[in-house]
Amino acid sequence: MPPIPSYLIPLVIVLVIVPSVVAILLRILLHFDLVNQGNKVRRLINQQSVNKPRFIEYLEDRFTDASSKLEQVNTGALIDQVYSRQRLFKLISYEQIEYLCRILPNLLVSFGLLGTFIGITINLTSLSQTVSDTNATDVSSLLRELQVPLQGMGIAFTSSLVAILFSAVVTSVNFIFNTSLAKTRLISSIEDYLDNIYLQTIEGQTQLDKVVKAVAYSFEGFLTRFGQTVRVGVESALQDKIQEIHNANTTTSKLAEQTFVRLGEAAATVAKSSKDFQIASDKFLEVAQIFEHSQFPQKLANSTAQLANIQSNFSQSTSTLATAVQAIEIVVIELQGYSKRLAKFGEQITSNNQTSLRLLESHQSNQKSLAEMIRQLQEASQGFQLAVGTLDTLQRRVVSKADNLDEVQIQLKTLANALNNSTDGISQSIKSLGDQIGKGMSNQANLNNSHLSVIATNLQEYISQMKETKNEIYRLTHIIDRLANK
């Protein structure tokens, strides 16, 4: 047998022996790892206590998340994805080991065939040169020259033999340690565990829950389609009506805007009128205060004090003065009634709100009436001043006739006291009335500027009462004058 060339041994070790040994070790380790994990999964299926592999825990998390989001979980795809990421010693994946062990026998046979063809090629080249260089008559030299080509035949058959041997060994190991079968068993066990064992422990993933979810999903789709159909039908049926309603709303909004503008203008007019009325009220209060601070009561009291000497001459006027007192009491009662009407004025404001628009139109006439009332008050003041002058005249007349009127001193004193009391009551009533009128008019201006007609009516009544009081004073003056002439 020819010796093996020295360069052939390293090539055989590197290309054939080392890959074969590595593949065999990886195959055995992978097989044992898959079998071990498969046993653990079967224990989980049998509900036995065992430490879960990490990739099983990861699968459970992924399966739980997918079950909560999907109606049907593709368990096989999930397991394949997780299995493809598993690594042996965190270096090489399970898929790579299985693929290496599956193609290595064919690769070894390919190396053997490559060495065979290389050796045959070398042998044929050497034989061709030897035959062409050697003399055919010299047999011994021919045999010596043939030894070199025979070494090429050794290379060919040695490489083929070694490659086929290790290919057979790797194939035998693959058959004995069948990782494909172990993988199939592991994956089927994991599917059984996830679908039939672990799925029951997930809340809301029972068969009834899935049916309910499916019904709910179908009903939701039905409601969506039904809503779309109804909306399309309603829109198509009511499109013209909706446009008419839109146009009507637009017109209404424009009218409302115009109304608001007019109301704003009316409010500005009312505010201006309120200011004018407030000014008139202030002037009226000033007139009332001037009347209140006048010296009429004091002068009247002095006159009555001086008339004490001629009281006896008024015995015949007792009944007349009683009538005057009753008239004054009636005036006081009417003034009290007016105060009550002013108290009820707040209640009348509510009912008068409905007539506020009409009151705005009569504002100008009310201003004229207010001016007329002020003029009448001034006339009343002049009447009071005239009464004071008349009383002064009466005083002078009474003084001139004091000697003739001693017999009526007692009646005149009584009359003077009654007249003094009446004057004080009238002064207080007028003062209270002025305060109440001022307060009522101020409140009226602040609350509602559109109630001028009611105030005008009340003021007109007050003026009438003042006129009646003035007439009574004039009548009393004439009576006193008539008695004095007697």
C-alpha cells in the first residue's frame, strides 16, 4: 500500500473529522435538551409540579396577550416563532444545529468525491507522462515509474473512505438522536398545554366567553351597518326638510339679531330718559326740602300765640273748625293711603313690565306732565306763602281789635292749639311724603325706568291732595277773616 501524503492528513482532520465530531456533539446535546423540555411540558400537562422553562413562561405571556386581543390565536405560528429564537448555550440556535447535522453527511460525501476526482486526475496525468517517457522494452523501469501515479490513487481512495466513514457515523447519530422527532413531540406537547391547559386558566377565554365575544362582535357590526343604513335613509328622506329648517333658523337668527339691536337702542333711550327723570326727581326733592325748611310753621305758631288774646271771639267757629279738623284728618288718611300705595308700588312693577314698551312712547308726554307737576308745586308753595301773608294781615287786624274780642279768648286759644297741631301734622306729613316720594322715585329709576306713568298718576293725586289742603287753609282763612270782621 502506498504511503499517505503528509499534506492529506491536516486536510482530512480539518474538513472531515472536526466538523463531524462537532456536529455529533451538538446533535446529542440538542436531542437531550429537547427531550428534557418535552418531559417538563408533559408534566405541566399532567399538572405535576415542575420548574417551567423560560421559553414556556415567555410563550404563556405571548399567548395571554394574543388571547386578549385576538378572537382566534395561531398557536403553531407562535410556538414556531419562539422556538426559532432558542439557542444552545446562547451561542447557536436549535434550527442551525439541526440544519448543520442534516446537511453534513452529504457535505462529507461531497468532500470524499472531491478527493477521489482529484486523486484520479493526478494519477491519470502521471500515467500519461510515465508511458510517454518510458521505453516499452524496459519493464522494470516501467514498474518503478508507475509507483508515483499509484500514490495519486491512494489520495483518492483514502479521502473517499474517510469521508464516507464519518458521513455514515453522522447519519447514524442523526438517526439515533432524532431531533426532528423530539422537536415534533415538544411542539405538539406545547400546543396541547397552551390550548387545553393554560387557556382555561386565562380569565375570559373559556368557550362561553369566546361565543359571547363573537356574538358581541357580530352584533356590533350589525349595529354599525344598521346605523349607517338608517343614517343614509334619514338623510335622503329629510334632506329637503333639513335645508328648510336651516333656512328658517337662519332667518330667525337674523330677526333675533335685529330685535336685540332694537332692544339695545330702546334700552339706551330708556337709560337716557331715566337720567332725565332722575334730574327732575332731584329738583323735586330740592323743592320739597325748601318747602320743609320754610318759616311757615314757625310764623303760624307765632301768629296763633298772638291770637290768644282774641280767642273769645271765635266761639261761633267751633263747628267750622271741627269740620276743618275732620277734613285735615281725611287728608292725613289719604296721605297714609298714598304711603301704602307707594309700598305696593314694588308689586305693581311686575305687572307694569308688560307695558314697558308702550310707556317708552309716552315718555315725552310724561316729562311734560312732570314739568307741570313741578309748576303746580311751585304754585302750592306760593299759595302757602299767600296764606302766611293773609295770617299776618289777620294778626294785624286782630291786634287792632284786641280790645273788642276778650270774650272769645278761650275759644280762640283752643282754635290756635288745634291749628298749631294741624300745621305741625301737615308739616311732618309733607316732610314724610317728600322723603317717601324721593325714595320711591329713586328706587323706581334704578329698578325700572319705564314706569313713569304710574308715578305721574300718584304725583297727580298728591297734587290734588295738596290743592285740597290749600283750599281748606284758604277756607279757614276766610272764616277767621269773617269772624275778625264781626
